[in-house]
Amino acid sequence: MNCIIPSLLFGLMMMLSSTLQAEPFSLANEGLVLEPAMQDLGKVKEGEHLFASLLVRNNSTRMAQIVDVQASCGCTKAVPAQRILAPGEFTTINIEVDTTGKTGKVKKNVVVTDQAGRQATAWMTLTVLEPDPHNSTMPRHTIFDGECARCHVAPAQGKVTGKAIYGAVCVMCHGNHAQGDYAPDLTKLDDADALFAMISEGVDPRHMPGFLKENGGPLTEKQIHALVKWLLSLD
Ligand code: HEC
Ligand code: HEC
């Protein structure tokens, strides 16, 4: 009789400690958590849309509200199935990536923000394959068309210096200081005429379209001369 209470207590303690250990996340890490933090979405043909999903978990002891979901490029949509989450509750974020104009390895991120301004980020990689040119009925459109123009065309408007133009419409592909990122390093190029031609007419037009207005791009001849001058000044 007198050993029942201590053994009940002992049993209770065991239960408590095992539930604590079974908890895959710690409540000390308050805020939203995205799972997985990094995923490879595999291979997809250029121009196709890729669908994926993420879990967002309320890893706190209070109600949480998802106030914002941002994907790095406008070519990626990220929509949460629900925005209010009870403590420990999770929901799905559906992701759609438009691979138009992409090639090779691409990295995208999704950032969620809660009502307290706390953010969580998840990364996704994908490999975009060239479509078969003999078997492609896909209508071609470039970064200058439709909704893409908001970020890939409009920011160049009225920019005068090479540095400003670069920061508006080149940096997203060629990286900070033109040192290369998704697209090649531009700092080693030193032929002004060749640079002018490549920027005006494009390189492989699907990946690097011609930026001159006459070729459907956003830039005037004068702007491209300013860009070339700035690029030549880099080492
Ligand atoms: C809201 C602004 C925005 C819109 C709209 C937008 N982009 Fe982008 N794009 C970016 C940014 C910023 C990057 C740099 C990479 C990143 O942050 O994901 C980028 C990068 C790219 C790249 C380089 C490869 C890559 O994904 O990193 C391609 C190709 C591209 N965009 C194509 C498009 C196309 C095609 C559209 C229209 C269907 C489009 N973008 C619409 C902002 C935008
Ligand atoms: C949507 C992404 C994207 C944007 C924006 C972009 N480029 Fe490119 N660029 C590329 C890609 C990809 C290549 C490589 C093409 C290939 O070799 O098939 C390239 C190639 C080049 C090259 C030739 C590099 C070499 O070594 O042959 C130059 C020069 C260049 N870009 C300049 C620019 C400038 C200047 C801007 C801004 C006006 C710009 N690019 C904007 C994607 C982009």
C-alpha cells in the first residue's frame, strides 16, 4: 500500500521525461519553423512549372500568424494553406516555380514572417534541363515579358550611370560587383565592342536576352555604353 504512491510518482516522472525527449523540436526556439530547411526538387525541363511543398510549424507556446510569405524571384509562388497556427500546429506551403528562361542549377528561397516580425527561411535547389528544340511547342517568352518586366525591365528606367543600371537589371543574375552568380563573371571581359554587342544582342538569347530597346530589351544605346564603361573599370 505504502509503495503505490512513490511508484505512481515514478511512473509519472518517466512518462513526462519520455514525452519531453520525444519532442522533435525545442520550445526554446520560438517562432515559425520551415521543414525541410533545404530540399532538392530534382530535374525539370526548361519552361515547365515545378510544384513542391514545405511545412511551416508554429514552434512556440502562443498562437502564431503568418503575415507574409516571400519567394526570392517573382517566378516562384508560395501560398500557405492556412495562416493562423496554434502552438505546435503546422500547415503546408504550396510552391510553384516557373522555370522559363532558367538553365542549369538554380537556388530559390522562401521566407515566412510571423506577427512579431520573426522570419524563417527554407532553400530549394533544382536543375533545369534544356528542352528538346525539335520537340518544343512551348511559346518562348523572356524576362522582359508580362509580369517578369516589373523586376527585370522597369527598374532600369531613367538610370544613367553604369553602376545604377547594373544594380537594376543585371545584378540578379551576374552577382554583386559582376563577379558571377547564376550567370558568368563579367570582370575579366575587356573588349568594349564585344561587350556592347553581347549586352545589346544577347548571348544565348533564351538565357541572356538582348537588352537593347531595338531588340526588345529595356536599355537605350547610351545606357549600354555607360554599362560597358563601368564593367571595363572593374578588376
Ligand atoms: C518580384 C520581382 C521579380 C519578378 C516579377 C521576376 N523575377 Fe526573375 N529574378 C528576380 C530576382 C530578385 C532574381 C535573383 C535570384 C533570386 O533571388 O531568386 C531573379 C532571377 C531570375 C533568373 C535567374 C535564375 C534564377 O532563378 O536565379 C531568371 C531566369 C529569371 N529571374 C526569370 C524570370 C521570369 C521568366 C520571370 C517572369 C515569369 C521573372 N523572372 C519574374 C526577381 C523577379
Ligand atoms: C536572367 C539572367 C540574366 C540577366 C538579368 C543578365 N544576364 Fe548576362 N548572362 C546570363 C547568362 C545565363 C549568360 C551566359 C549565357 C551563355 O553563355 O549561354 C550571360 C552572359 C552575359 C555576357 C557574356 C559573358 C561571357 O563571358 O561570354 C555578358 C557580357 C553579360 N551577360 C552581360 C549582362 C549585362 C550587362 C546585364 C544587364 C544589362 C545582364 N547580362 C543581365 C544571364 C543574365
